[in-house]
Amino acid sequence: MMRVAIVGSGPSGVYAAQGLAPAEGGGPRIAVDVLDRLPAPYGLVRYGVAPDHEKIKSLQQNLRSVLERPGVRFLGNVAVDGRRLRPADLLGVYHAVVYCVGAAVDRRLGIPGEDLRGSRSATDFVSWYSAHPDAAPDFPLEARTAVVIGVGNVAVDVARVLARRAEELRRTDMPGAALDGIAGSGVRHVSVVGRRGPGQAKFTTKELRELGALPHADARVRRSELVLDPAYDDPSGLPPAARRNLDVLRGWAARGGSGHARTVELRFFLRPVELLDDGTGAVRAVRFERTAPDGSGGVAGTGRYEEIEAQLVLRSVGYRGVPLSGLPFDEVTGTVPNAAGRVLRDGVVSPGEYVAGWIKRGPTGVIGSNRPCAKETVASLTADAPGLLRGSGPRERDPVEWLRAAGCEPVEWRGWQGIEAAEAELGRSLDRRPVKIADWAGLLAAARRTD
């Protein structure tokens, strides 16, 4: 039997498992172990999707059906980090390894003042309200005004959560500390700022409409900035999604405010150049340069500047992959060099090593983009299978025994079910739906209750 390890249990990893798992009625016999550093599966579907996006979060049920297939085994709390476990070690136990480790860090702005107190990444905020066990337990929200730099879906998500009332989020799985933080938030105005125009914004129309439909916050945009976009008068040359976005924003510009205490304003054609100090080491404002279309799809600075007050600044300008010790890495693209998912070492295919997802192609696309990406990698692995099966390697030992001998304490599917049961119990005790456990100790204790 062929043994394959998949490192990462997010969508790309699970889609890879789906392609490798034996189908009913036949197919190659492949045993798939899905390893994850965390004791809980689903990756960014669990720890990156906003708590009020229940339809997207329901994708967990589809991923679950794959992880419960015969021939597929989830092994959480297993870190392949080049220290205790190295890529070379896995190839001594598995015929092939597929790395689906995503893009683990956010991009920086690279401007003065970025490290002032109150300047954070949107990733930090998302991890906090999503109960990621590596997140800080508290996220100060004493600010009156916040600036979110970036105009993608993550930027819109964090703006929407900042603008919601705690009672709106109580029916979600948001952890108690985050819910309490939102309840005590002082934020009353959020600016979401992009350096280019609405025609180039990366958010989806669905996200934009949700922002405009908040029950206790006004969504605003300045017509004077919309008309700077060359496509404003004739959007026919824009992609369909961008045309729909522009139509929504036109509607925002035409309507009046509702008098809500909280506002979210989308700003365009502003490039951040500096975060300004309030004199105590904390941010007080962001200095932007007004930009203008350069005639070739980009923007150029105009030499005119504007300051936007902010005691909280969240950057949301993309993600980047990080090197995994023992694997090759392209510093320019932030990916593992590969050919159709086959890992390349010095330009040569490395037998038995594969990649899928963001670490393969870069942090682009939506969740569904991982399906064809994983399919391509699985096709490469399947084509290579006969040669991999002929390869040498001590594969008689069960990988779980080997992992325990290496000092790991794998959380198997039964342990994950224990975490689910504990989160349901926590929710009942609070008269809520299941509530996420937000710390390593609590997650591992819940997993071990089933031992």
C-alpha cells in the first residue's frame, strides 16, 4: 500500500486528500495521513473566515466528509517545522509528502512608523476573533478611529467586525474574550483605504454589499474619489465583478447617512507614506499621498498629502509564504519551486515531494481556487506513484507509532471530536451555539478527554 502524508489540513490539503483517497468500488490503494500543526483541522476555514460568515464556514462539513473517508486519517498537533520533524524524516515513513502549508505571514507596508503601538496586521485581529491558539489573548480596542489599509476581502471583513455590535456576533462561534472585547470597543469610525481606484479593488461584491447592509453602521464613500477612476463614466471595460462593485459604490455615494453611531468609509487613491506618532510611541494618524491613474493601469503620486486620524491601524496588503526548513524556497515569490506541484531542488524534481495551495502558487484566489490547484498536484503524484512504490525506505512501521517515538503527541480524529464536544458544551453553558476554545491548553485537554 502506498502511504502519503499531506502537511496542512486547510482546503488545499483536504482537496489533495480527496483526490488521493480511494473511491468506492476500486482505485489505487493509498493510505493518506493529513498532518497539521494545530490540533483542529480545516486551516483558514476555521481560523480565517469571519465568524459572521456562516455560509462559508459551513464548508467545514464538506472538508469533514473527506477527512472521515476510509483511508484518510487526521493527525493534528504534529509540527513539521525542521526541528523535531524534518521533510527528510517524513520520506523515510511515507512514499510521498504533499506540503499544503499556505502563506503564514502578512506583508508589511515598509513605511516609517509601522511599528508604533496601535499598528497591527489584520491577520492579528482575524486570529484573535477566530480563536487561533497562537493569537494574543487580548486585542485592545480603545481606539475611537481605525484605519484599515487594503481593499480586499480580509480588509472588508475586519472593518465589518469592528463596526458590528457584540449582540450581532453572540450567535456565532466567536470566543468569549473576543466577544467581550467587541462589546467594550471604542471604535466609532473605520476608514478602509486603497492606493488605487474602485475598479481595481479586490473585494467581492457580496462582501461589499454586506458592509453596506450593517444594521447599526453607515457605509460611506466619496463621489469625488469614485470619479477619479477612469472607468467611472464607462465601466464596460471592467471585469463583471468590478462593474458590480462600482454600481454598489455609486449607490452608497447617492444615499444619505442613517445617523448610526458607527461609520465605515471606503477611501480610494490614497497611498500610505507614514504612521504618525502621538508623542508617546502610539499611532495618532496615517499620512497618505493622493495618487492618480497613470494611464497604464497603475497609479502615480501627486505630491499632495492627507492625514487620517487613527489610534488603530490594521494593514491588510496580502500574505507571504515562509521557508520551511528542509525544503527549497524562492524568496522572490514566497513559494516552493515546483513543476505542476512537483518540488524542484536546484531545478531538478525531488522524488516524493509535492506542494499545493498558496505555498505552490502564491497567495491568490479564493477557497475554491485550491481545488484545481490540488487536482494538478495529485495528478503529478499519481503519475509518479509506480516509481515511488519501487523506492526504498523503512515504511513497515505505523506512522503514528513513529511520530510518538519522535516525541509528538498526535491528536487523531477522535481527539478532534472531543474538541468539538467541549466547544458545544462551552456554548451551552453560555446559552450560545458552540464557542471556540482559544488556547492550546484547552484544546489539548479537550482532545485528551477521549483517550
